Amino acid sequence: MSNLKTTIGLEIHVQLKTKSKMFCRCDNDAEGKVPNTTICPVCLGMPGVLPVANEQAIIWTIKTGLVLNCEINKIAKFDRKHYFYPDLPKGYQISQFDEPFCVGGYLDVEGHKIRLNRIHLEEDAGKLIHCDGESLVDLNRAGTPLMEIVTEPDIESAVEAGKFLRTLQKIVRDVAAVSEASMEKGHLRCDANISVSDENGKMSEIVEIKNLNSFKFVEKALLIEEGKLKDKYPDWPENIRKETHGYDSKKNITYIQRVKEEAADYRYFPEPDLPPIDSSIFDLAKLKEELNDSEEMIVNKLVSNGIAEPEAKSLAANKAKLNLFYEISKSFDDNSLIAKSIVHNYFNREIDQKDMSFAKEYAEALADLKKEKISKAMFSKISESVYRDNIKYADSLAKNGGEQMQDDNELERVIGLILSENSAEVDRYNSGQKQLIGFFVGEVMKKTAGKANPGAASALLKKLLDN
Ligand code: ZN
Ligand code: MN
């Protein structure tokens, strides 16, 4: 029982963020649009129309293939994949059968190489909306370019499937920058295949789970299926069947949709209206140069610029924080201090939605913190108002009581006053209650409205009290 091995393969559909659709000039951004308004005779599948392939979508698919170590097919072509569905008016989907743009390749997940089978390009179908016993068709999404990434069955656990997807999301969103890749919004959709086998090669049925739209759901659904298949051992069916299951995230259960006895016959044939594409027309070296750094590369760069690894990782994992770091570093040169202040500051969690115009003011506050012109507490207050209310550093400084006290004579005067007002505490301190130093520092901070440097106050207090 413990020697059962889990095998998982994934098929991921990635919606490309091109301006126009895959084979026509319609707006590719259907989000929030009135149904059936971003459509034309081409994406409606009217007779007699001619598709024209979107060059940007092809280039982006090849770019993704380059990041994922694929071989770029010299000649690629589009094919018609036939099936009937109410949201597919043509009766076929333009996809790629035997000559996709990218073949092979792999993605490294924590040292484990997950091989890829292929990456091909195709068009999305429309959407069915079911309400009040009626089904309505919205074709705004019909014709949206989809990149389909198919792995080999190299994934060994539900957790690893989740890690694969999270890494892939960063690649298409940040490195190749071809998709917004939000799973919630359906830019990234995942079908998973899972089977279990024993050490003699006896294998369970293959279960395919369709349309998983969050990383958590992928992991949960796979865990459920893995458990079910293992529980059935050794009573697996003789003929290896393929079952399609759905996942109900509210109930956290999977349910059977259909049993496949044989592979569906889509009657693929070459799309007669689109010529094969010779990929040598694209400058692959240039496409490679255009790729953004991976998270790993960013971390390495930050570390070599004097930032500690934990902060470097935190910055690299969040684009908004990283942008803020670069913005601030334009006007302040202590990288390590900038990184620490971004990673450990109060706005850590809300920075995502913010524009970066406050960065310059923030840099000024950091510079004064470094020169000890303002205390840490004062810096927190000021940088927060600079960030939240978008006000100038100088104004916030004035509002919060100005710079830290620089005048030692003034500090000594204040301390003298406090000691004379608190003679009982001074006696207790002198009789051995040294912890009262905290009380005196507190009094100094109160009296100076937070402008004294607590370190300097503490040192001066000790000097005066201990002599
Ligand atoms: Zn159209
Ligand atoms: Mn597909």
C-alpha cells in the first residue's frame, strides 16, 4: 500500500492578453462588457469569412516556449478540431494538432524536472449563461487566444502540482509577460490527470479533473482523487479506463461526469484558410533578450546589491514592492535600508494597489532616518502619512513636530527638570532599581513630544544619575 506511486499530468490553458482576438480584430478584453458586443462575423463563425492569425499571439507563444526550454518547431500549422457545443458556432475550434509551435521543454520545480509535451495555440469558445431554466450564449470570449501547455505525467503529488502551477503563473505573467494569469478570472485554467500504480506496474484508471480555477482547488481535488484511487487498490479495473470528474469546491468533493471508453474523434484536419507558419521569420535570440528576469535572477541581483536574502526574496516575490524599491533607490542609495523598510513596514500588505509617486518623499524620510535626524517612531508616522495621504515629506515632518532634537544642551536641560520633578524615583534608582531608566526615558520623550533621541537620552540620563 505504501509503495503506490502517484502520477499526475496537467493541461493548462493560458489566456493571452493581446489587444485583439486570435483570428479577427475584435477587442480581446471581454471583462465586464455587455454580452455579444465584442464580436464580428469571424468570431461568430459566419460562412465565407477568413481568419487572419494574430502575430503577437504567435510571438508570445514562442516566447513562452523559450522560457520553458522548448524546441521551437520550424514549421507550425493550425488545424480544425471538430466538436459541437452551443458556444462554438463554427462547429470546430481552430487549434494545433501535430505541428504546434513548441514541443518538449521542461520546468524545474524545486530541483525536480517536470517535462512538457508541447505548447500550442488555439482559440477560446464563448460562454453559456444558465439562468431561470434558460441558457444564454455570450460570444464575447469566442476567439480569445489561448495557449495550451501540456505536461508529461511527471508530477508526483498534489502539492507538487500546486507548486508547478504557481511557478508557471509567474513565468507567463512576469517573465514572458504574455498573460495576466489570474486563476480567479479564468486567465489560467487547469485540467489535471491522475493515476496510481503499484511497484509491479499495475495501474489504476486515469481520472481527469476538469476546469479547476484556483491553486487550492487543484491541490484539494487531486488529494481527494489520490485517496480514492489508493483506497480501491488492488481492485482497479482490468481495462484502463479514463474517467472525467468535476470538483465541487463548496462541498470539497469530486463527482463523476463521464467515462471515456476510447479517445474522442475530433476529426482534425489542417485549417485550409491559414497557411503554415515558418518560425524562422522570428528572431528567437531577440525574443530571448526581451524576456524579463525570473524571480531567482532578481533575488541574485538584489543580493549582489547588498540586500539580505530574506528581504531580497520578499521583494522579488511581489512586483509592486520591487517597483517601489527601484523607485526609492533612484533618490536614496542605502539599498539594504530601503529593502528592510519596505519589507518590514506597515504598508507591506497594502502596497499592491498604490501608485509610486510617494517614493521620492519616502526616500527623503529614509535619508533623515539614516542621519538620525528623525527617530524610528517618527519615521513610521511620517512615512505612513506620506504614503497614505500623499503629502510632502517636509509637510508631514512639520505636522508631526519636526526633526529630532539635535541640541545636547537642550536635552540636558530637560533631563535636569525631570530629575528634579521626580526625586522619589531618583532615590529608588540610586538604591538599586536600575530598571527605572525606562521610566525616565519615557518622561523625556513625553516632555519633548517625541523629538528626543531615546538612545541619547538614555545615555545622558545614566551619566547624570550614576555620577
Ligand atoms: Zn471578431
Ligand atoms: Mn485546448
